[in-house]
Amino acid sequence: MNFSEFMTITAKTVDAALDRYLPPETADPKVIHASMRYSVFAGGKRIRPALTLAAAKAVGGDQARALPAACAIELIHTYSLIHDDLPAMDNDDMRRGKPTNHKVFGEDIAILAGDALFTHALHLLVQVGRDTGISPSVLLTVVEEVTKACGSSGLIGGQMMDLMAEGKSLVEEDLVRIHSAKTGALFRVAVRAGAMLGGGSDEDLAVLTAYAENFGLAFQITDDILDVTGDQAVIGKLVGSDARNRKTTYATLFGIPEARRKAEQACSEALTALDRLGKEADFLRHAVQFVALREY
């Protein structure tokens, strides 16, 4: 099975689980549940939950036991996109080829929908232990890591640094600090959570952490490049958002050719990190190839 086929199957599995886990639109208050579902099912690639499931498999674990956590990671990612698109943040009108949440439901409902997705994600993380028999100590560690990855030293902190950097001249160290928090933290915890729920050893965690950090960096650099060179019809959102918001990115700081080289280097280091793992980690290897060649 190639990467594309695996991603298609995984996306269907994750979507079916998300449909079960989320309240239906008919449940009161209907508008908030409609808003939550609108963004969750707007057509995401599901790369983060796929990495969670793949990391569990890579260490010899049962992917089914990691599925609620994988869905929780996707809900957190979706919440971050809803808030990121708000007028007070990046002020984007399109996401995945559709109007952003606040354009459809209004800013007030969009904010609440993001909040609700985050809290529901925490509920799913607890459900991992309740429904799949994960030990309380492992579950507590996973919850601790996920919440830290989302807080002021992770995703939210990265978003704050990103906002403060608008219109300022940055150096590479600044970009690494911003992106390792804003983008990298969720990739890192997606992989680590899967490995922990799959019963991975400390050595497995170290290897997969190095993989995730380089994967996240490569993903962000290619995202920066696509904001300059991408086709709006393919990537599903307006290009040039970084320039409009006066953001320094890898593409603007180094130019496209050097930014591509840095992405390739990060991809190479991600693959090297997996050298001690067997064929069970092949999806993680193919995911790196996807990042290196991605057009959306």
C-alpha cells in the first residue's frame, strides 16, 4: 500500500471516528455543533492523526488504542485554524477551499467553536484510557504533554510570537523558535502520544521525537514556500497571506531556492532519525516524502 492509499484509508477511519465522537448538529445548542462540524469536516488531510496512528504502529502498538487520541489531536489542530483565521489574527477568508468559520457563523460563534473543540479534545484523551485500557500513568503523561504542547510554551505561545513578529525583521533563530512552537509542537506531540500509547520505549520516544521535530520544520518551510508559489485552487486558501500580514518567513528571509534546500535538509534528518526502526515505520518515511513534494 502506497502513502496516498494509506492516507485515504486513514482519513476515512479518522473521519468516521470524529463523526462518532462529536455531538450531532441536531443536539442543542445546534449552532455551536454545526460550527464545530463545519470546520472539522472541511476536508483536512488528517496528517497529524495519521502520524499518531503510525507512531503507535512503528513501536509495535495497536493503532486502535491510539485512535481517540489521534482524533483529539485533529480537533486541537482544527481549533487552532479557526482562531488563526479570525480577523484579529491572520484575517483569512478561505480555508481548504471554503469560507472560514467566522465568515459563515460570525466571529463570536467561531471563537466558541474553537474553544469547544479544544475542550472536547481533552475529553477524548481521557476516553483513551477509559475505553482502551491504557494505564493511568501513561494516560496522564499523554494528557500532560498534549496540554503543554497547546499552551503558552507551545501552540498558543507560537501564535503570540508570530503576531508580535509582524512587520519586524527576523533572523533564522527567531523563525525556528516561532515555528517549533506554533507548528512543530503539535506534530511533536502527535508522534510522541502515538508512541507512548503504543507502548514505545524511551529509546523509541527519543528517535521519534527527533523525527517529529524535523518533520514539523520541513512542513512549515514548505508551507512558507507554498504561500508564495502555491496555486490557490490546489491549496484551498488565498496565497500571499504572509506578505499581507508583513511576516518574515523562510521564503522571504532566504529566498525560494535556499528555503527548499533547508526543507530538504530537515527531511533528510527526519529520515535518518528512523534508521533504527523497521518496516513498521514505513508510513512515517513516506510522510517525509509527501512533505518534500507537497503542493497543498
